[in-house]
Amino acid sequence: MRGAAARAKWGVCAAAAAVALVVSGCGGGSAARSGVVSASWGDPQNPLEPANTNEVQGGKVLDMLFRGLKRYNPKTGEAENVVAERIETEDSRHFTVRLKPGWSFSNGEKVTARSFVDAWNYGALLDNRQKNASFFAYIEGFGKVHPEGGRATAKTLSGLVVKDERTFAVTLNQKFSSWPDTLGYSAFMPLPKAFFTDHDGWLAKPVGNGPYLVDSYEKGSVLRMRKWGKYPGRDPARNGGVDLRVYTDNNTAYTDLQAGNLDLVDDVPASQLRNVKIDLGDRYINQPAGIIQSLTFPLYDRRWSRPGMEKVRRGISMAINREEITKEIFQRTRTPATDWTSPVLGAAGGYQAGLCGDACVFDAAGARRLIKEGGGIPGGRMSITYNADTGSHKDWVDALCNSVNRALRDDNACVGNPVGTFADFRNKITARTMPGPFRAGWQMDYPLIQNFLQPLYYSNGSSNDGKYSDAGFDRLVNEANAATDIGAAVKKFQDAERILARQMPGIPLWYQNGSCGYSERISNVALNAFGVPVYNEIKVN
């Protein structure tokens, strides 16, 4: 969900006054007495609309607040039915969705077929400007509700039809055999009537059908989630709630954890990686996750997209010593990337080591040659933009630029360009004002190779922040989605990856592990396949 992983991981309890900390629960207090878990967080870019959230911070909340047709098993990542009783098709294009009985929203309203159909129509409609609109692009009628140019000529998707209270039909505009497995993503969540009748009120205090309720939200400080006692699902909250506290410095969050003022940090600062096992022992988790970090080029800027620049982009990739950075900065909690997906997919799921080829292998001489052949870095100097408030980005950006500068024998070829907050950083990306490559990354929304490629590199993809477009890549993705044989689909997707290797619209840097540290006050802490804490399973001791 999340144009992720890239997606920022950190935030801070406002440190202005001790009173503010006590009120938000940063020192324990009433939260500790009521079985509430306190966890680090960062303010999301947008309000918490399911179809308008494509980054990790908002995604964490939606995963607690909603349950959809499917959910991804926290241990295996497998898509499993939740609200769906069954999803049937005979041709991988026409689907019938049948809901389980007994589901409702926390305001008492029933979850019905209309709850899904109305939500999907809202997400797809151009007028609503939802960032995840492209996830509905395979449903018949999308071209009319969300045309590439001009105004929408329809308000609803012709491929969605309500049959009865618990049944709706979906017609896709092409075969898409793995489409049901995408339906655990937050864009496909159901919405209650209040979302449409009192939109502003709903945004102020969202109502969902998941194991938690939104109690209150003080932007820039804390979002309080509380257990919903009448949750009808099989995975209820095993704690009284979660206080998601905003941190603007991950070292402060880690210090609060050590001091007993915070229960959970879902990442560990790079500066603490040498000591974290000594500090936390078994209360430190570090495991593979479906996350990749990368650099994206602003291909909407002619300086970076003119003919020949593919050589420059490949050369920059070859100037990055991934092995050195992942060892020295990240203490091997990252693994040098050799493709655009993640090893957690496995070979059967589409991961193929080395698919990036020589472009992802450090070669200083080769980097200098390619960059020269391509006409050089625009203006002779590039800046790498990143948000300074989260994820130890300054450490690795500085190391990356040092690697590039050494390889190119030019101390000024690469510099870091920090932006104060994650929200400001994302706003600059959305406004297409990036002067050069910028930090990116991806936390898978669902464990399919399609999810690592289509949202980021397909023309007009939901998270295609560099605005890359290639007809051959798009064609291969469409053919892969239409394949009824999974093996054939994977090969098509890998062929599409080979186009990325030649054109390098984004540079894969490293596969990121999921990591977290937690206090002695809580137990039963685990990370799912996406590298996110399974909040509802956490117990307060």
C-alpha cells in the first residue's frame, strides 16, 4: 500500500512541553493502565480514505481500521477470504463475489455488496482525485469514469453490478487471473454510507469495519486507536488499543523506547544497528520483508529523459557501491538489490536474482564511460532529494553520493537535498518539482510480482512518481495480467523488468528487512510479510 516502503517509517511526539507529552500518552499514564500499546508513527500525506492512501503510515491505520474481501496472512502473505465467502470465475474476466453474513461497520451499518461497489466507484471516478484510482483500471468502464484526458462521461463503472445484498458481479476489460489476490489491498475496502453523506465528518473520524476504532487524532502528535468490542472477525484486537505517536526523529523514538516511554518502534535508526541486540536482546526483530528501496528519476524533466540519458541513468547505478553501503551503514539489515522486486516472492512468485544485470554491479570505470557516452549528468551535478525526518535517510544518501563522487572522480557530482518532513517531500513529488533523482521505495501491497512493477512503472500507474512511460513495458504487463498460467505470467513480467534494466527509470538499491524493537511491557510482537507490526496480536503484559 504503499508506495512504501518508500513510504516513510518515522515520526515524534512533539517535544515542546512535558504537559503535551503526558496528554498524548508519551509517558505512559492512562494508556498504560488501559492496555494500550504506544508505537512510533509518522503523519500520513493524505486523509485516511482507502482509495487515496498509497504510503505506509496511512496504510498502517487502514489495515487496523478496515477488513476487505481478502486479507494477507500475517505469516505467509497468502491472500485469504475475510469478508468474501467466495469469489468465482470461469474465464478470469467475469467474477461473482459473495459476502459472508454478519459483517458490519462500527457504527452498526451492515457491510453489503453496495458498501464495496459504492466505494470502488468513488475510488475510480476522476472527479474524486483518488491516488489509487488506477487499481480499478481493469474493471469494465474505467475509461469513461477516469479518462486520460477530458471529463468523465460516466459516474460509475459499468463492470460493477449489485445482484443482491450479499452478491455483486465484476466484469474486467481483459482477463486477469490473479485479480482476486489483489483484493486485500486497502484501495478495495468497503465504505459506510456516512462516508458519502457526511464526508468531512467521516474524514475527521473515520469509521470502518476492522478490529479498531479511531478514538481521536491530533495531527502532528498522536492518533488513538481503540479496540472495537463488537468486531465480527476472527482476528480481534488482543490489546485495548494502539496510540500511534508522531516522531520527527527516529533516534528520539529509539531513546523513548529504551527509557520505557514507548512500547514499539517499527524501524531502528541506522546509528543504533551496532548496539540494538545488546540493548534489546530478543525484543529486536529483524527479518526479510517485501520492501525495496530505490532512486526514481523525474522523467517529466527533459534534462533527465532526453535520448541518451538512459546511459547516464545506468551509469549512475553502476557508480553506487551497494555492498559497501549495506554493510557499513545498515549492518547487513539490507541486501544489495539485483532486480526490481523482492526475494520474499521466491522464484515461483517472480523474483529473479541478477535480472538487473551489470547495471546493478559496482563498476567505477564502466560508470564513467556510460555517463560520458550519454552526455553527462545534467548541469554536471545532481541532487538526491529525501525527507529528513524519517528512516536514517541522510546517512545512506551521503554514503551513496560519496560512492558516486569517488567513482566519477568528482567531489561535486552528487549531493544530498533534504526536505524537512515526509508530507512536504511527498507534496513536492506530487507537484513534479523534483530537480533530480529522489529517494523512493516500495512496500508490497500484495505478494505478486505485478505489484512491484505496475503501480510504479506502468504509464499512469498509481505510484509512478517519475512519470515513466514505455509502450513495450505496458504491453508486456497487460499480457502478463491476461495470462491464465502463473508461470507464463511471471515470465512476461520478467521480460518487462528487462526493459527497466535497459532504460533504468528507477535504480534498485537494496532489499530492506522489516525490523522493530519493543519494550518489556508488551509481548506476542511479530512483523508480517510486509514488514509491518501485526498490531492486533500484540499483548500488554
